[in-house]
Amino acid sequence: MKLYEIKAVAKYLKQFHFIKNAKRVENNVIEVNFGNKESIFFDLTRGNSTIYLAPKTTKTTFFNAPFDVLLHQNMSHAKVLDVICPEDKIIIFRVQPKSQYKNLEVEVRFELTGKYTNCIIVDKNQKVLEALRHIDSSKSYREVKPGVILKELKPFKSKFEGKVENVEALLKENYQKRVNLLLERNKKQKVHNLQKKIDKLQKSLQELPNKEKLQEEALKFSNYANIVLANLHKIKPYDKVLETIDFEGKKISIPLPQKVPVTRMGEYFYNLARRAKNKAKHIEIEKENLTQKLNFYQNLKEALLQSQDLYELELLYPSKQQKAKRKKEKDKVGEIFWIEGYKVMVGRSSKENIELLKIARANDIWMHVRDIPGSHLIIRTDKKNLPSAVIEAAAKLCVDFSTKMAGNYEVDYTRRKFVKITYASNVEYDKYQTVHILKEGIEIRV
């Protein structure tokens, strides 16, 4: 922020004479609430500090460092004596804490000064009581540690001049800029992490063995087994290769396995033949499974790119805390989402669709896009009636992960007990209701 903007904010803050609550809500963000529905937030991120106005927080990370304890003691329920902005990017709250000592005065300094951005609590003699960041004398001429007298900053000369017509509008604009920045930053990180999964699946698809080659391999190992069994009497325990004639009268060299008894070499080659045959038999199933998962994550990537807010982004691709929570769960089938506290599981392939149907409880909600092969979705209900907003949000998820085509879609849903598996992941269902979803593109509209 520019100096003239910070001065305007300090002047705006002079209207408040009482601080209801002050606390750290993120690693570098301090919230100051004056008893209103909105709070002033000081984002003290080094090199990117700002002040913004936003709705007051309700649930937040609890910080309990010495700085946080002292901040709460001195600013929460405190009387504001003055708000000062010296000729620098600093806003100083001079407050009288709620204390038995009525003459006690404390300064809380919000310094938005680039590299050394900080929040420093000092007494009336400028002795540091605590600070968000402690700064050692080896790193700066201005040491910031409890018990040290705080030195004045070097004079700051601003290159910018201006006037703020509407401070609240400026603070709300700063909030929107911050939200947009966080959205793009988080989106970039989540898309990057998701791309790793996509690349891994694409690599697995490319590395799938050829079905015809596997069949040839199965035939070869079966032939080796027959020839070895016919020539067991010729093989010595230390032989590495069997040189003989095959059943068509042609010379053949068969590499023999080491550490396998001669009497079990036929069995060894039969096992190799059986494995190759089974792999050839199931290669198409594996290919289809990988392709379906790949399509699922490509749809998810597009949905992330289209997301418009942080809530939507977190819904689509949960943070590490949510992923850690999933590891502790018993049901880990498919991709897991949380909508207003309800657990939603989405099948990424036909195989996972079947598994979801098997683990679903009788009263869970099952959902599928009508007449389109795609993801089955299960909402864990615990016998509760679901809010319509949850049903609609889940239906949109179901559509987005089942098709890339825009259009009007009908999503049927019913209790799991009314769904009957007929063949593979194909089902018949009864006593269902339908949600109509308009899909304009790959986006989640929650």
C-alpha cells in the first residue's frame, strides 16, 4: 500500500474508540474488530502487506504464541486513545487495555514496511513487549526483541501522492484483490498437483504391454515348459541354458532359471505362461479403467480452472488436512468431496462405481446422470434428510464428471436400497427423484 493510502486508513480508524477483539487469524494476518459485522484485517506478509475490510471471522486457526497472548490481553476490550500514522507506512494504535491499572498505556504498531513488515507491541517508554517477528541485531540496525528499546525507523520518502475519496471502498477493493490473488495462487498449485496425477496415468497407459505380444509370450513360455519337461533327464543342476530340438525338429536355446530345482522348471515356465495369458486377458479392462480415471481427472482439472472462489476450489481439490482426514477413513473408494459437512464419494471408473454400490448403506443417496455412462455418486446421509442445496451441488458434480458436453441434463437420485445391480456397474432403480442441471461448461456451481 502507498503511504497516502495508509494515512487515509489511519484517519478513518480514528472514529473507533473501543476494540472488541484482536487476534491473529492466519500466520501473517491480524484481525481487529470494533464490534461490527466487519473487521479490519492487517495482512503483514513481507513484501506484500495490505489492509482490508472483510466480514469478521468465526472459525479460525487458534494461535497461542506469546505474541498472540499479549495481543489479546492488550487490544481485546481495550479503549482506543488515539490512532497515529507517522511519516512512514505505520499505523499505531495507542490503547488502554482492560486492566486494573487504569493508567496503563500500550502502543500496538502495524508496520507495513516491506522486508521488515511487523506488528510490534511496546509500552509507553517504547520498550518492546512482544512482536510478530523478532529481528536480531545482526540482520538489521533496528533490533526487535522483548525488553529492547525500539529505535525509530529511518525517514521514508514516498514517490506517490494522492487522495483517497472513499476509505471503505479502498479497503474492500484490497480484500477482493487479496481473494483473487489467493484464488489464482491456490488454483495454480492445485492444478499443478493434479497434473502430476494426470501425467502418471498417461504414462501408465503408454506403458501398458501389447495384448498380442503377451499372447505370443504366453505361447512361448508354454512351449518352453513342454520342451523342458521332455528333456529333464538332460538338464544338470548347474546348467544355464538348455540346447535341444523343439517338437518341429528345429534347434532351440532355452535360458534356464537359477535357484529353481530341475524337477520344477516345467512348473516355472507354466506359471510364466499363465501370468502372460491372464495379463493379456485383462489388459483391455485395465486400459479402460486407466482411461476412465484419466478422463475423470481431466474433467476435474477443467473444473479447477473454471472455479470462481476459494470455497469451490477447496471443494474440488481439498487441502492436505482433508486428505489426511481421508486416510483415517474406512471407506476410501473413489474421489471424496465434502459438501456442507456431507461426505460425497464419486466413482472414477466402472470398477469404482461397483465398489461404491457395494459399500453404500441402505439409506445413503445414490445419484447418476440419466442415459449417460459415467460416474456413480454416493452421499453418506446417516439416515438424515439432505438439504436441497446439497442434492443440487452433488448433482452438478455428477454431471461435470460424467460429460464434457454442455447441455441440459437429468440427474436421478434415490436411496441405495432402491438400486439393483444388473451387470457390471449397470443398475436398475426405483422410487427416484430427478434434478435438472444446466451445464454451460465444466464448472461447479456451488
